[in-house]
Amino acid sequence: MSFGDPVGWRAWVLDEAESRPFFKTAIDAGINFFDTADMYSRGVSEEITGRALKDMARRDEIVIATKVYFPVRDGHNRSGLSRKHIMHAVEDSLRRLETDYIDLYQIHRFDDATSLEETLSALDRLIQDGKVRYIGASSGPAWQMMKALSVSEQNGWARFATMQNHYNALYREEEREMIPLCMQEGVGVIPWSPMARGYLTRPSSVTKARPTPRSTGDSYSIGMYDDTVNWAIVDAVEAIATARGIPMAQVALAWLLARRGVTAPIIGATKLAQLTDAIAALDVRLTADEITAIEKPYIPVRVLGFEGPKG
């Protein structure tokens, strides 16, 4: 989502020239999983991702993931998870990504206006046709995910292989049902917003006094965290980072990487240092006391992230 059209979509995203060093750094470091969505910058993110990976990587060595649900353009039948929209959307994504197949095709959200049977049968058809290798879901209640898995099993269709959910040290509601479900059913958990839109990467005093361009220009972030940030958790992450002499982002990611059930967080970067910090977090092992310090202040919050960004 960080790469796309800063003029026509979000002012804080990076254009193609600015984004290419991130792909090179990631590939050089051994990262082989790249996640985008058709609605990010209204398709431009997929175009940038497709060209970069075509130039820099071997197709059989990388995993390309994208999503369908939100509208890329205005008009009827251009959103949701109907068979009609899915069939059109996947062709558009394949063209923009410049690939013959998508490794992981995810529903960006669940669609209450379309039956799971219609959606899952369409997704299974894409696998049968060789256009998609695996399917996944993103953000929703555990009962809906379990129902989807059951519908697939009853009909002999492909099951969701992954769940991309909202999960970080500031938002742990997924620990109640979704993550235990995924662990039980063998579904990979690939959390989005692992650093809570940047709240876990800066001291609370800095965030409160000097908001970033994204925090002021991303209406989704404002709606997500404006009344839910537990600053005691941010302060705990800062204290651990200060004591270790490492960036807060590494501590926040190390905490998430140590959580049961988590396969790999989805990180987004607009500065190369953010990407290199994420890579360095793989070598950080938090102590039991440090983990307790981060987790102890947590207080349950309202559900965040099921609706998703618009536009």
C-alpha cells in the first residue's frame, strides 16, 4: 500500500522511482513474499509491484499476493465478492502484475451481500483454471472464517490457506478466537499493521507533539487509533528499545514474531530504514520479562479493522 500514486490517491505513498530501491533491498535480503491489493492507488500499486518483480526476481522464487473486494473504479459490479466481480478483477490484477498467475489471491474483506458459496466456488474456479495457486482471507470474525472453511470442505473446494488480520501489541483482540482457529485449522496468519500505523515505532511524546504526514493524511489510521491507543504499551516498547539500543520498530516486530500462530507480519515502508529495521527484527529475541512488560498494560478494545480503507 506504500507504493503507488501520491497525486491521485494518498500524498504519503511513494511513486515508482522511489519504490524500486525497496524491492531491491527486500530481494537482496532474501524476502520473497510481496503483498498488495487491486484497490491500492486504484491499481497503480499492482503495476509498480509487477514491473519491479519482473525486472528484479525470478518468478518461480517469489510469492505474489493481492486482494479483491474494494472498488478500483467507480461504477456498478466493481466491488464485493460476486462471481462477476471476482472474474473481472482477477484478469485486471493479472494484467497489472504482468504475470500468468497469482500465488495468493485474498478476499480483502468478507462480503455480507454475497453468499460464501458463490464467492468460494468462483475462487476455486480460478485455481482450477491455473490463474491462482492459493486463496486467503483478510479481516473478519472467526465464525465467518470457520463457516468459509466448512463450506469449502463440504463442496470439495480450495480452502483459505491464510488469514491476513489486524494484529499488533496495541490490538490483540485476534488472540481470542481468530488466531486459535487458524492454528487449529492449519491456516497461516500474516498480520497487517504490525506496528499499529507507526504508533509502536516512536516515543509517545514524539507522536503526540509531531504527527507524521501519514497520520494526518490517512483518514483510516485516524479512525482506527484516535481513541484506542494505550500509551503505556508504547512506553514499554520504548523502554525496551532504549535499554537494548535498538529502534522501537524492532521491538514491536520481535514481539509479534514471537507470538504463537504468526507466520509472517505484513510490513509497509516509506523509508528504507523502516525496511532494514524490519529485517533486523528477525534477530531480536525478547526476554520473558520484556514480553510481560509489553503485554501487561493491555486493555480490551473495540473491534478494529473489519471494514478497511476506502477509496
